[in-house]
Amino acid sequence: MKLIGKLLLTLLLLMLLAVVLCYFLAQTYWAAPWLSRWISQHSPYQLTVEKFSHSWQQPDQITLLGVQLVSDNQLPMVTAAQIDLVVSPRQLKQPLSFSKITLHNGSVAWDNVTANAASLRADLLQLNHMTLQASGDHGQLLAQDVDAGIHPWQPAQNLASNSQFQFSAASLQLNGVSLGQVLVQGEMQPDQQLLLHNFGANIARGELTGVAKRNADGHWQVERLRLSHVRWQTPSSLNALRQQLAALPPITLKRFDLIEAQLQGDGWAANNFDLTLKNITLQQGDWLSSEGAVSFSAGDMVSGDIHLVDPIATLQLTGQAITIKQFTTRWAGGLLRASGAWSPTDRRLQLDELVLAGVEYRLPTNWRALWLQPLPDWLAEVQIGKLNASNNLLMDTDPTFPFQLTALEGDADDLLLVRDHRWGIWSGALRLNASDATLNKVELRRPSLALTADAEKIQVTEWSAFTPNGRQSDAENSAHQPYGMLDATAQVGQGIGKPFTLALAGRAVGLQLLEQWGWQSIPLSGTGSLQLKLSGELNGERGFKAALQGQLQAVNQQGQKLEQRLP
């Protein structure tokens, strides 16, 4: 019996010695490559480890140095200078289930790991100074210098049900958007809801912070999102940006704030721009809201040829309507103020009030062509309840027929300016007057206009102006020129081609002024009276001049009479 006891003791000592020898041999540089080859041959992974390390100060931790892990289909998964594996008694039943896994100084292809390491899991996964690559339905992600923690981590369930995570990165690229100093804290719930309790980053030299969640169907609900001091440039136009927004998944914004932003794109810009959105859902290029609100202000905004200075707007969103509670801006050197509503269902803009004061506006060179072009789909109708204009300047510098109206004032009631996406004066009443005007170098004083419109016609009930007649005033015996009088009435049909009739009368006027307005040569000279009747089509297929028909009767001061017809 003593001999058997000695043999058993010797055997135990030899086994202990073998374990100790294996322990020390496993930490040598030649043991790690051998074990890596063995694992690669007996698993679906290609593993490379430079060295194994263990310290009795942390007896439950195994350290792998110089690690590279590749899937059997040669997809890179993990590269790390060091991996710490904290084991537990659970390894006896689940060898690939660790208490803690920590990756140091390397890179992780997240999609390849989750797809090829489904049986691997850890109570806690940590990343220290790692590069993270990921892709999926929500875009491409590349993060540098990442520190992160996931608890628990189960690749078979992507993150995991009831997983909590914290993520920080020095830089991050997400679908072409660059972020810096990123911090995200959140959790994944059992119903696949992603909760972001807090996230923040530097973006476009500004700051981003917020709280949000994503539902299982991909719908984002943003509790709070704030962007401040952003300086953003993009090659995209406003239409291209709208298309990009329409491609995003549905987003509900409980509150969104953009503060002191500088934005610039193709044909548009906004400086010192502040924007607040409340309770709005953006979906497929459209919006939904029951009690939403929009407010914005800017130092200046530019879109094409439109330049607004100090615009301020407050909008209220209810159901399928936008109420314009306030809109004011400086435009073309003057003030523009409006209030009203816009209905997205019938694309109708109703301005209860529009005020123009001190505006100095030069019409674009192609304004006639723009007037005939249909408006975009989102704007089918524009009606102005009350229009008030004071001390404005309107000019057209087209050399074929330039004109200018100085100190232009006016008012209108129920003026329908757009119908079926086309400009016009479709209904309402309009009254205009100015202190001075020039029509193709013909000077006018105190021109005034009054018209009414309905679905069938535009009726010009009054047009009058004074014009210099070229004679010295005998009554005043001064250098001031006396003035003759022009007055006219007209009617324009609302049908195809816009047929019109015009009756113009002049008393004590220069008889050559009609030549300046395109009439044929008049052999009479000096001042006199005239009667002109015209008819034609403003927008006919034959063109304006080809469709004209008219008759002129003129008498000069000497009693000479003239009658001309066109054609």
C-alpha cells in the first residue's frame, strides 16, 4: 500500500510538473504560432497570435498579443495588438462564452464578426483605441480611435436584447458625413428598439447633441436634437437636398434646434441661420403634424436671384395646413411683410396680408418668359386678401422696351395671382399709382391704374397719366413744360392667347409718343389729341405684333387730321 501511495504521489507531482511546464511553454514565442495553426485547422477561423501571456495578479485573465482573426472565407474580422480574455467557470460548458473581452489598438470589421462569430459571446465587450468598420441598411460607418463597451455582447443577436452600450470615437464617417469627438450612450431593447439616451459630436466646425430612438420598423423618433455654430458647405442644390431627405427613413422631430448656422450650397446660402422645429414627422419628402411649429431667422438668405435680409418667420402646423403667423424680411432695399396660410393638399398659398414698402426691384431679363412658365407642383394657387404697397421702385432695363415706376403705391383686395400653377390676374381688384414713370423713354407723371378681374376677363376701368407735351407754358411764362393727359380703358380675356382690346385717348400730348411705344411713323408733328383702338392677343401663337389690329385718329394744333390702321 505504501508503494501504491508513493506511485500516486509521484504521478501527481509529474502531472503538476507537466502543467507548470505547459503553462510556461504556452507563454513562449514558439508556442503561440503552433497553437494558432492548430486552432485554424480545427475551426472555421484563421487565427494568428504572436504570444500568450498570463499573470497571477489577474488569474482569470488570458492575454493574447499580436492577434489577427480571419473568417474561413478570408473576410477580415479582428486585428489587435492585444486581446484580454477574462474566463469564468462557465467556460466548462460554453468554451466561447467569456466574462469579458477587451480589444486593444487594432481594427474590427463589425459585420464580419457578427456574421461569422455567432457562437462567441461575452458579458462585457470593450474596445480600446480601435478602428471600427460597419455597414448595413442605414449606411457605411468608419470610426477611428474608438473606445466602447457593450453589456452583454452576443453576435447572434447583433448587439443583444437588453444590451447597454457606450461608444466614443475621435472621428467618424457616416454616409459621407464627418463627425469628430463622438460620444453615444444607449441600449437595445428586446423589441429591437434602439434607444440613444445621449449622443454628441463635433460636426462641420459646430456641435451636435441629442436624444433619440429607432423603432423596429426603422422609424426614428427624435426627442431632442441641437446643432449649433455649424459651418456647412455642400455641392447639392435645394431640390437635390429635398430628394435626399425624401430617401431617409421616417423621422419624427419633437424638437430640433439649429443655432447660428452658416449654410451654403449650389445656388443657395443662409448666414446666421436659426431654426426651430417642433412636433413634425418627415416621411418620403412630405410632412405630418397635428400641433407642430416652425420658426426661423437669419442674417440673410439667398436662393437663386432672391436675396432676403433679416428674415423672420413663425409658422404653425395643424393637420394638413401651415399657418403663417408672421413673416417679415428686408428685400430689394425695402420691407416685405406677410401673414396667411398654405395648404399642402391643394398646394394653395393664401396671404391674408402682404405689405411692400420701399422696395427697389429690377425685373429679371427673362421675366416675360418666367411669367408664362408653369410653377412647380408644390404651388398651384396664390391669393392675396389685402395688398398694400408704398414708395416702391419697379424697373425693367430690357433695351427693347425699358420702363420704370417711381414711388409706386397701391392696394388690392382678394387678388388671385396664381391659378393651376400659372401666373396671372385671375380675380380680385387692384389699384396702382406712382409719382413718375417712363415707358420706353416717354416720361409720365402721376400714372394710375384700376382694374377688376374674374374668371372670364380682366377689366381695366382706369388708366391715366400726364405727359410733357413739349410746349412752353404761356400762363406761367417759365421754363416748366405743361403736361398733356392720357387715359385708357382695356379688357383682357382669360382664355387661350389672352385676347385684349384697348382704347387710349390723349389730349394736348406729343403726337410722336406712340412711335416710342411701337406704333408706325406718324407724319404729324407737335402736340394734339389722339384716339387709339387696339385689339390682339398677349400670348397668341402668332406673336404679339403679328396679331395686332388697330386704328389711330390724331389731330394737331393746326387742325390737321390723320387716320391710320394696323395692319
